[in-house]
Amino acid sequence: MCGIAGYVGSGLAQPVLLGGLKRLEYRGYDSAGVAELTGMELAVTKAVGRISELEKRLTESGATIGIAHTRWATHGVPSEPNAHPHVAGKLALVHNGIIENYRSIRDVLARRGVTFTSDTDTEVLAQLVNTEVDRKKREGVDRPLAEGVRAALREVRGTFGIVVLSADYPGMLVAARRGSPLVIGYGDGEHLVASDTSALLGRTRRVVYLEDDEMAEITADDVRLETLDAQPVKRKATKISGKLDDVQKQGYAHFMLKEIYEQPEVLHDAIRGRLRPDTGTAKLGGVNLTDDELRDIDQVVLIGCGTALYAGQVAAYWLEKLARVPATAVVASEWRYRNPIVSERTLCVALSQSGETADTLAAIREAKAKGARTIGVINVIGSTIAREVADGGTYIHAGPEIGVASSKAFTNMLGVLLLLALQIGRVRNLSEAAGAAIAKAAAELPEIMASQLKHRDEVAAAAKRYHGTRDALYLGRGLTYPMALEGALKLKEISYVHAEAYPAGEMKHGPIALVDPKLLAVVLAPQNALYEKTKSNLEEIRAREGSVLTVTTEGNRDLDGLADAVLEVPKVHEVLEPFVLAIPLQLFAYEMAVTRGTDVDMPRNLAKSVTVE
């Protein structure tokens, strides 16, 4: 969600801070701000809207230390008073997360004479920190800024990633985290702090990740790590991958379009060296489970939110079909509150592009606490789920995904989950011949998907035809049902068209009442074992004068006259149909958004990484 950037060194802070914020834009935000320290003077500049609005208000200060933030509203509407950084006395603070007991703290501070100028929980935290820092200073303790932050954080409940700057303690930043990511970048005579490694690209590759309930005292020459209980922490810096080109559009109109076109290459990267076509299996080394342990699994629970959840639903089909093990995809934010039934023979799989999704993180912690085996399927190296929670796991190697609506991370998550299903299946009861047929076909997917991208004009024509649509109903059966869910999600996320998805067989149990000439029905009907049943549902829609866009197998003329528009996908092994369906569904949503003039990469109200519950 929100983005944090901080800098202390010998260089100018402002360009570093703005560059970091721009590389964090994909996380979603509604306002932005910068606090800089020039001598003993604290200067704060804020703006509602894009970072470009903030830039217009800034003048070069010559400051060599500062903090910056992009806010996604949780408490209080988007406004300058509610934007970060928040100031209390001579102190400025930026914050990601939610302070759950902010109201009671605010009441206590108000009775002490503290006045507030915003509606946010963050200003309450800033005032509390300022109060505690002043108290520590009066008491004459060493390091009053760090000790004041520590004392304040003992009083709060909730999640936080914070960075504090004070005019009374120039040349120093104090950072702390609980449940919201922070990473410190190590440079030559300078240090940086950010909520995401993308903000550090081009400045440093050496980083240390703060763990929960840890804090850092950061100067140009040193970083002092401690727990919030004042225990010293020793941790070596690690090297991050990635380059600036990864977070630039490289000539594409939007990041999402670039990422759609990157899918063949990144899927190849995800399966290369892991897929074993000759023996019909796969090897995901990071899973850290022996063949005997995989055979001992009696259920698989795939835990995710949004797009990751739908990838998990596809994987549940694969695991039951290929590995003959009961599998269920569950909504992370609900599952953890059900008192779920798991055991040491349950494999719980955390699905998250960012590896920081708060609901998924909490759910996988619940699973681990109950004794289940846990693994992560993650895109971001060094993320919290990858580091702290899972017993093992694997990266999907999609590279940085900037567009809020996921595309390449979704297909790569599918790719890794297919490999997992093959690996479990082959040690259980999937024959070598059956596994080899799927594995060999999967090895051809990158080339097949690349050929699909040559047909963008056909998808654009369909989007132009339906750009005035207000409501859409996506239908699928079997493996195509979760793809219908994913297609509907993409459409609503970036084009703001109301869209929902149903299993095609459920349409007559209620949703058919919606069908009229104004409703667009998007029917996923590849020629597979369920094709005739799906075709019957399509005919029911046509009988009620609904408008139909079908996605079907190349060369299928059986739907001529039934569908108003047809998008074709290559014929592939039935198990692999989700991969070829993804391309036209993503492109259709993208072209609809472009035609309707919405903000494709940063759709309203959405954030890329949801780090609050």
C-alpha cells in the first residue's frame, strides 16, 4: 500500500526521495509528502494527488537528510492535513500500517493539552513519539530519539513501518517495524530506508530487512539494529537483484501492457530447470519436503487474496486431478477466523505476489501455529512470508510487477503451482506417461503465449465494440471457472465495469435473471470435456437476447451465429488451458480500460501490496 522513502548521507536528499517515491507509485496512493532537514529547520511539503503535484511545490533545499511518503487513505479522506509526513513539535514521522488503539491514545494526549490537525492514526503516533522523546530528553537518557520511539511503540497496538526525523537530532533517522515491511539500503557514506527494495534501485544493492519488532538508528556512516526490547541485532547485508529497466515502461504505453507482453519470457524463467519433461515431473527445491513427506500429505490448503486466490483455485483442480489429494483454495481474510482444521499432514500454501499481504501473512501464521506444514509461493525475494513464516517455498521469478492489476505474476504463479502439482503427483500416483505429456506440453507454453500476443488487434476490436458496457457476467466450468473469476476481476479493477463470475452451471440458479440485451456475457468455452455443457449455457443466454463474447479454441466454427464476438485461443492440453485463456482476458480488460480512459496502472482506490487487514 503506502510507500516510504528515507535518506541520510552526503548527497542531496530530495532527488533520492522523489526517485524512490516514483518507483513506489505502483503500490497505490492518494497523496504524497516530503520532510527535509536543513540545519536545524524542518521543512514539510505535501500535496494531494500524484507525485508530480508534490514536485511542483518543492524547491531544492540542499538538505542531505529527509523522509518521504505516498499515502493510501485508511483514516481520514485524502487531504493535505491527512497526508504524511506528520509533524509533532520538531519531529516528522511517516507510517505504513494501522494503529488500532489510536483513539484511546488520542484521548489521553488531548487531556494533556495536545491538539490535532488531522483525522489520522498516524498523527496520533507522531504526537505520542514526540511526547516520549521529550520525556527521555528531560530524563537525560542516552539516545533520546531512539529511546522515545521505543517507549512510544510499547503503547501501541496494530501494525507499523515508521521512519522518524527530528530537528533536535540532525543527521539521524530512526525506523521501526511490526507487520509492515521496511528495508535499509547500505551505500558509500549514505544509507537509505524504504518500504520496498524497488525504491533503492540505482542507489544500492546491499540491504538489510527489518524483522517484526525491530528498530534501526540510521546515520550516514552507521546503522544500529536492535529489537524493541533493546536487544542488539547482528545481521549481514544481502544483495538484491533487479535493475532500473525493470521499473520503467521501456516504450510501452502502460506498465500493465509491458507486463502482459513479458509473460512468455518470465514464464520460461519460472519453469526453466525445474520442469523435467522426460520423467514427467518437476523439482521445486525450495519446497524442502522429501518424497515421503509429500506422499504423507492428506490435504492441501491454498491461501490467497484476489488474483492469488484464483491462481490457487486453478491449482486445487490440478492437485486433485494430478496428485489425487484433497485441495481447497481459501480466502485468507476469512480462513484464519474459522478455527481451521489442519494437522502435520496438511500442506498450507501461502500465495502472494508481494509476500507482504497482511491477510495471507496472518493466515499462514495461524496454519503454522496449528502444526501444519507451510510453504510460500512468492514473487518478491526477501519478503516477510518468504523470510519468516513458511517452512519452505519457491519464488515465481516474474520480476517487478508495477501495474496494480496483476498479469505476469498471475501466470507465473500458475506455472509454479503446476510444477508443484506435478511434483506431488509423480511421487503419489501420477504415471510417468501422463506426467510427461503434461510436462512436455507445458514446456511449449512460452512460445504459444508469445504467438497469442500477435492477435492484440482482435481483442482491441472486441473492446471497442463493448466499451460502453456497464455490467458483465463471466462464465466458466472446471478449470475455466477460476479463470472467469480472474477475467471479471481484471475488468472491474482497471475499467470500472461492474463484472462478476459464476460457474456456468450455476447461471440458471439466479444470475440468469440479469440477462438482457444490455448485459455482456463473457463465456469461456474452449473445446474440452465440458464444452457441450458450456455451449448449452451460452444458448440459454442467447435465447434471452443477452450479448455474448466467447473465448474458444482456434478454428471452432460451432459457435458461429451464437456469439456476437469470438476470441480464439490455441488448442493445448486441457490441463494447461488457464495459461492461454489468461492472455485474451488480460488484454480485453486492458483495452476496455484504455478505450474508457481510466488510469490503467494505478486504478482508483486500489493498492498493489495490501499490508493492512
